[in-house]
Amino acid sequence: MPTRDMRQPLPMGVGSLTRGWAAVLALGVVGTVVGIVGYAVERTQGMVATGMRDLGTMQGATWGIYIALVVYFVGVSFAGITVAALIRLFRLDKLRGVARMAEVLTVVALILGALAIIVDLGQPVRGVINLFRYARPQSPFFGTFSLVISGYLFASLVYLYLTARRDAAVLARRPSRLQGFFRLWAAGYEDTPEQRARDRRVTFWLALAILPLLVIAHSSLGFVFGLQVGRPGWFGTLQAPAFVVLAGVSGVGHIIVLAAIVRKALGLERRIGRDAFGWLGLFLLGLLATYLYFVVVEVLTIIYQPGVIEQRLSEALLSGTYAWLFWGSVATLVVPFLILAWMALTRTWRVGWLVTSGILVNLGAIGKRYLIVVPSQTHGQLLPYGVGSYTPSLVELAVTVGLFSLGAVLITLFMKVFPIVDLETEASTELEEVSA
Amino acid sequence: MAIDLDRCQGCRACVEACKIENNTPSAVFWMYVFRLEEGTYPDTSISFLPRPCQHCHNPPCVKVCPTGARFHRDDGIVLTDFDRCIGCRYCEVACPYGVNFFNWRKPEQAFADYQLKMDDPDLAAVTGGLIPPYRNPDLDELQGDEQRRTAGSAHYKGVVEKCTFCVQRVEKGLDPACVVTCPVEALVFGDLEDPNSPVSTYLRGRDQFKLLEELGTDPSVIYVGGTPPTPDAREIERPMTGVGNANA
């Protein structure tokens, strides 16, 4: 039995509970409970408790903020695994510090995406069964449910597990309450040179396989909308690429915010350096430039597109009902672009401004997702049903709060059972000590 | 199905017949009749456009359904399997005709809103506590070779439903409720592939159009007489569609 003196605290604040951490967790739990209450109301009253209504005679939107959130969360998951895979494929060692949290973000965002689908279904239990039992690859939803939620989530979990095994092996040698858990995670891994080489090989190929899977998965989400001829504003070739790029924008923005929080909370100014933030900032700048180019193309196309109904929809977007949201979203993408471009030109990466950009692009991303889903339903009726409207109800907003809070809770909990930043440098010295 | 717009007088008897035959809840119109106005005063014209499900040969709703709950039968009828539908409403956004309805409420509440309070004791004495007061027993049967549950409305909460061409009647050799009820015989039903069916004979030699034909959905509902609605067309009078009083 180890004595109390031999117990060193685990690194990265794992296992030690602090007041700030507890406060964040409590806030997250409260938000999650709000979401659960909201969902309970939706289930007991029926989905009439939401602001969604039928298209056509009811003049509503049958897909609302939930579907926008599905697209958004799956989008956020993009960046995590991309950044992690890029770091491994291109050996970007200065970014090692953000790789683990990026992987965790991917897994959490995918869980939230899956939950956002579930809350949108009229028959959630049947949905979980029938989506697999009667799966039809011909439906664009197959990509969302089976490819993204199952394949992609599974691949990300395996990737997270494999890349973290080394740390687990290191921590399993220290006496702590979590020792058994780390031993389970390491699963016999002892960090011998052969094992290390094998894991490196496996993760390399997995990273290589994940990158195309990612483009396919996010494109399939774009196809959910882009292949529909019957809904003005949806059919188009740009949908799939724009989905992939905006996914990257929101995801990288999220990583920047998360990295800044972790860096501050755990005092990791050295591990997650300015250059790591600089790289993320440049990556975000590149994606944002591409997406803004898409926005210009989109605006020009919808101004000139043929068809009376289509033009009515364009008017609603550019100068009508949805103009505030459209131009607001564009602004929350242009402003961060200018901030990032300025920082890139002057080569001074300020974490504060990066975080601001990260938050703004995510607001813009949610806005743009909402604009893809809703206006084509309320203003895109080809038969003379008249113009519809949709406002999210309190229940939907509560569930939205709940989803974001649950994400925060999951990440906060993970931080206390496993190091959110990998132990690379400290670990190698420690292992040598142990083996000596 | 053929719909003769020269005959239609916009009485909406077909809408009523459909609601009674299929027990659809309030604000749900499997059959719907547009009363449309076009032009600017004083040069306006009024027209009527009945709108059942178009039962497309190339149905966008069937293509997008992730579970195969929406399917296209060999006889051309497009149906929903209520036991398989998960309520994702993808069919609803994919359909350009707006014919799909989601069961937002539970079945027992679906009929009890707007003006009628079904739990009112005076009303309960008349209805015997049944919701809806009259329930068509034929709707509980299973249809087709596969014996799937496809008829009727509001059986379950959280599934999508739409016009079935009264599959429970068609299987017995009867015409859909809207067709038999129409007082001016504006609706004609039958097998479009059989050259001697009533609908084929009716269509022969007449000018026809299909709704939103340019989308390539190839509807089996064919309109004769009249013209397709222009984008300028607007509704001048609507039944209780649930707009604005959704939480009543």
C-alpha cells in the first residue's frame, strides 16, 4: 500500500477537484437539467410544444432549430479530428498540446449532434431501431445517421483511445484513485519501442482514413439539402462544399476557445504556446476566406436566379424577414476575418482576439445553418400556400441550452479523469525514470 | 386521378368527405381546395384547385425516406407505413406540393382543440367519450400484399401522414371518398395504365396539365380544363388551418 507521502498529484489537474471546476460543472448541470425538462415537456405534450408546424396549409416550418443544430454540431466535430489528424500526418509538434482536446471536442460534438437528431424525431425510440433496421442508403439521411453518427463517431473514439493509451500507461504506474481506470485504458500497453511503433503506424493509417471519411460525411449533410429539387434555395452544387468549409470554420473556432480556456485554467502557457494559436488562427483564416468567397458566390447567384418564387425567397433573405439574420451572420464572419487577417499580417497573435474570433464565427455558423434550414420552408412554397413563419418555442430554446450545457459537462468531466493535454514531454522523462 | 377544373366549383365537399372517411384531425387536410385569386383589381379572376397527394411516379418523399416507411406500390399509390415511420419529416420538406402532415399532437388530443372541447360534459354525453366521436372501422385493417398499416389518420403521435387515395376503399374496388362525394363529378378515379378505365376514357382528347411538372416528379393526378396557378395566385379564403392558434 502506498503511503500518503508517495502520492503525487496527477498532472493536468486530473483527480483534484477545484472550486472553479465545480462552478463550471454546476452551471453545466443546471443547463442540462433545463434541457431535460424542456424535452420532457415536448414528449408529454407531443411536438406541438415546439414552434414547428406543417408546411403548406399550416404555413409553418417542419424543420426548425433542431435540424440547424444537428448540422452545426456535426460541423463542429469536423475540426477536432481534422486538426488531430493533420498534426499526426504532418508532424506538427508545436500543436501536440491541442490534439487531445480537439479529439475530445469531436466526440462530444458528435454525441450532441446525435442527440439533436433524437429530440427532433416524432418517434425517437423507433428511430434508433428503424434507422439501422430499415436503413436506405438512397436517402441522404443515411449519410447523416449511419456515416456521420455511427462510422465517424466510432472512428473518432478509436482514434482518441489509441492516441491516449501512452498517457494512460504512464498514469497507471502512479498510485491514485483512478489507477484502475488508467490500467483499463492502457490495456496491457507498456510503451515498449515495438508497441510505440505499432501504435504510431495504426494511428497514421487511421488518420489517413479519417480525412476522406470526413469530407464524405460533411458533404452528405450538404446533400440532405442540396439534392432537393422541390424546395427553392436548396438545390445546388455549392451546398456540399460549403457545408464542409463552414464545418471547419465553426470547429476550429471552437478549438481556439477551448484551448484558451484549458490553457488559462491549467496554467499551460508553455505547452500551448503562441505559435500553436498562430497556426490555428491561420487555419481559421484560410477556411474563413474560402467560406466568405462562397458567400459572395451565393449572394450573386440568388440575386440573379430565375423563377418568381426563388426571387421571393432571395428578397426575404437579403432585404426581407430574414435580412437581419443573414447580414448579421455575414458580419459575424467578416469581422473575425478582418481581425485574423490583421493579426496574420502583423504576425502578432493575441489570444484574446483569437477567442473573440472563435466565438463570433460560431455565432455566424449557427445563423447560417438556421438560414439554410428555415427560409426555404416558410418562403419557398411552389404552390400558392402563402408565406409562412417559424419562431422557436421556449421548449426548443430550453433543449438548445441543454445540449450546449451537456457538451460543457462532458468536457469538464473528461478533464478530471484524463489529461486533456497529452503528457508528451513529461511522460518520456518519467518513463525513463521508471525503467532505470 | 383526373381533376376537371372546369367542373370544380370550390365547394370543398371532397375536403369534408376525406376528413370523415379518414378521421383526419383538425387543421389536417389530406384533400385541400385552393380558392385562388389572380390579377389586380378590377381585372381579377377566381379559380379553384383541388390538391390531393399527387401520388408521383417519381416521388421525392419516397427517395428521401431513411427507413422506407414511405413507399410506392406497384399500383401507383404512394403510402406511409405508420409502424415504420420515425417522424423525421424529411418527406415533408422534400415534397413540393405540401401534402404531408405530421402528428404534432397525441391522437387523443388531436381532435380536441380550437372550438370544440372534447372533455366538455355536454359534448361527452353525445359522443360517448369517444375521440373522434366517429371512427371508421375500416381504418384498422392492414393493406396490400405485405399487410402494412397504411390507412387512416392520427393513429399514433409523431408520425407523418398524407392522402392515401383511400387505400382501404380502393382495395375493396371502391373509389376514394372525395371522388364519390363530388357533387359535380369533377374528380375521376381509375387505373391510368388501363386504356379502358374511366379515368383514361375521360382524359382522352382533353387538354391536360400536371402540377409542377417541371420538377420531374411525374404526378398521377392529372388536371384537365383550366391552367396551372401562376406565381401571382393567392388564396382568398382558408378553412381553419391551425395558423395562429396552434397552442389552443
